[in-house]
Amino acid sequence: MKKEVKICMPYYKIAYSIAFVVILSAIQPVVYAKEIGGAVERAVSLLAVVFCADTYLVEVQSKRSEVFCLYNLKKQAGVVYKRLFVQVAYLIGISLLAYGLFYWQKPVNLTEELDGGALFGIYCIAIPGTVLFWSVLSVTVSNLVRNRWIGMGVVLLFWFFSISGKATQFLKNWGPFSYGTCDFGKLTEWRWLGGKVLCVVFAGMMLAFVPKILKKRG
Amino acid sequence: MSIRIDDLTVTFKNGVTAVDHVDLEIPHGIFGLLGENGAGKTTLMRVLTTVLAPTSGKVLLDGTLYCEANYEKIQKKIGYLPQEIDLYPSLTVRECLEYMGDLAGIEKRESKKRIDYYLEKTSLADHQKKKMRQLSGGMKRRVGLVQALLHEPDFLIVDEPTTGLDPEERIRIRNLLVDFAEERTVLFSTHVVEDLMATCNQLAVMKKGRFLYTGTMRELLNKARGHVWECCTEDESLARELERKYHISSKQYTEEGIRLRLLGENMPSESGCIACDVTLEDAYIYVTNR
């Protein structure tokens, strides 16, 4: 696992991801504490798309893929899973950092019922689903088209659609941003959970296709 | 271990035929594959590594037919060093080899033993803690060679391993290939004639997707014998005339005048031309331009 960390987490990736959340927290104003989750969720999903697109394609770019494809398919898929695990774990960490940076701006808590700690607890449940979904989607599409830039482009189109008003109206609480678009008037608001469960289910399905994609497009 | 290729053709989607109905038998030891850039050598190698499926024809590795069902079995027997490969720059040499050994399915203790052996053999033991990005081109090639050998393949395919290396590194890589070919079949593709002269007895010359020659080095040299002449002249116009009429394998400005090595079917009628010994380079030029 240590070697996978070294391979898929080069310094430039760590630098741009930290810079991204620091700049985001500095330029995006947040008035209420309940707005932080939504603001971070959208930004971190974008970061996940860019961050994970080259999970396998780094082998193609470095011209190692012709040697890599001689290995057992299970081993090849195992590499992709391990790298995804490392990157998703890191991105969840970055999301928590981003939340902290936003909270540092001292937003207002609306009611006594909505205290900062509880909102953060809900965020901690929601954000892994978001990060996992967008990371796996990015890897899957990029591997399918065998080009990280085209892969990122296609996923970004879907990202733009997902954050649009039409998608929110259409998908309601079942979209990939069900948590971010939910209005937390009360802590008993759990309708967003359906969207997050769907995110995890879709991510699982895409992960199951990794060996097939590697075989056909590796 | 022997490899047999029967009527193999590779045509790409854009209509380009990179390998055109070729037959070949690769025996044990080093077998050279010589040809200009774009001759189809890399495409042929990609078929032999199972990376690329042929359009038609068949390939047999020790009697096992190249097909989807046999790929996994075949892949275990193949070691491959592609023309260009950038091995994990953030890992050290040892880490990189351990990682690739693990991917190749080698048991940890065995992998360590083999890495130690090959690092010693390739004079990389002192550099094993260096990051891959810190290595010179020649060292990277040697690490590439070790990764291809880690799982003890019966068939080693190396694609232009000496390109861009200094003379000392080239000799080192060549000698390593000769050592490793003792127990296996090695397909050594190159466009550097000297590399084959120094390493193998059997070779194939490829041009535009076809084999112009397959056989021993000696037979290839014999083919060109009697078709190579040397001529030295001070007359520049005569030199230009000879260049126009014959294939030139070398040209030098010396104190005596312009010294040319000429290749042609018949002895030049110009005075001062003498028959001379054939080099592999002459033979290659002769065969590819006949």
C-alpha cells in the first residue's frame, strides 16, 4: 500500500488539492453554518473528478501499460482498487479540512436546534458517498475513453448537469448532490440519504466493471 | 522454447498494413529483428506479447496457439521490455522491482532473492536505493530489463533496448542479453546493426511489414559478398556520379580523396574500384535495397 501511495499521490497532486480548498474557502463566502456542506460537496466532487482521472491511465501515459497488461487481470484490478482507496481516503480528509476552513469564517447557526457539531456529523456521513461516486465515475469514464482529459470532460458535463436547477427539480433527493441541495431547517432532515445510498450503489457497480474495462480497454 | 509465426498480418483501422503475411520461426537463443523505423518490428512484437491481436494468421508459442483462451498462459511465459517505458519515478529501484514482482505474482521471499540476483548481475546493486527518476537512461533500461526477467520468462522480447544509450551502456546491455539468452529465447529488435553483429547468429530483416531475409548472419553476409566495392577518388564529380548509380554504405573524406563503399549487382566500370570484405551494415543495405 505504501508503494501505491507513492505512485498515485505525487507531490503536485497534494499541492493543488490543498491549494484548491484553501482558495475556495477564502473566496466563497458562507453566512450560515448549514450552507458549508453544500459548498464543500460541490467543490470536492469537482476535485475528485480531476484527482482520480489518471488512477489507471498513469500507466498508459508512462508507457507502462504494455507491461502492465501482461499481469493477471485480478492483480491489475487490485491495483486500481488500492489506488482508488488511497485517493478516496485522502479526498475525504481534504473535505474535512475544507469544512474546517469554512467554519473558521465563523458562520451563523440559525437555531438552537442546529448546532455546528451536529451539522458536521451529518456532513461526515454524506461526504464519503459523494467523494466515492465522483472518484469512481471519473476513473471509469477515463478508462473507457482511454484519455484522462476526454474522461474528465465527459464527467464534468454530467457534473454541470447535476448541479443545475433542472437536475435538482428532476432528481429531487435522489441525485448525486442530494445532501448539498437539501435545506437543513432541522436535524431530523434525512431525505438526502437516498441520493447518497444511490451514489454508493452506483460506485459499487462501476467498481465491479473495472476488470472488464481493463481487459477491453487496458 | 520456440515460436512459430504463420502467415501473420496486422492491418490497422486506418487501412495501414504494418505486418504483411509473414512467416517466421524463432529458435532458442538470441534472434535479431532488424529493420528501419516503421518497418513493422514493434507491431510484430506487440502481437508476440499478446498486446495486439493479429488481423489474420497464427502464432504458436511452444505449440500453444495465441488466442484469447490461452493469453493468460502465454503471458506468464513472456517478459517484455518496450521501446519506451517510464518506470514509477517516485519509487526507488528496489521498490519498483518489488512492486512489479508482486504484480507478476512472485512470492515475496522469492522475489527478493531474484531482485538481489539481477541487481548484482546488472551492476545496479549500489543504486537500488536511488529513485527511478534519478537514474540515467542506461540504468533505467537495465531496471526495465530486470523487471522483464523477474518472473523468469521463457521468451524475452526486447524492443530497441540500446536506442539513445552511450557506447559503454550499449555494450553492457548487449552483454546482459547474451547472458540471459543462455536459458531462454530472446527476440532482440533494433535498427542498430552493430548490436546484432555483437549478439546473435540468427536474424530477420524487415521492411514495410515483410521479411526481406531470415536466416543466419553468415548467410546474410554471403548474400552481399561480391556486391561490395571500395573506391577512392579525388574527383568530386565522379564521386557524385557513383553516389547516383550505387547504394553507398559509407562515405569519408580522407587525405587520399573521397572514400566510398559501393553496393550494387555488378562491379562498377569506373577505375579504382576494388572488391572488399562485407560488413553486416553492407549486407543490410544490400538486402533492403535490392
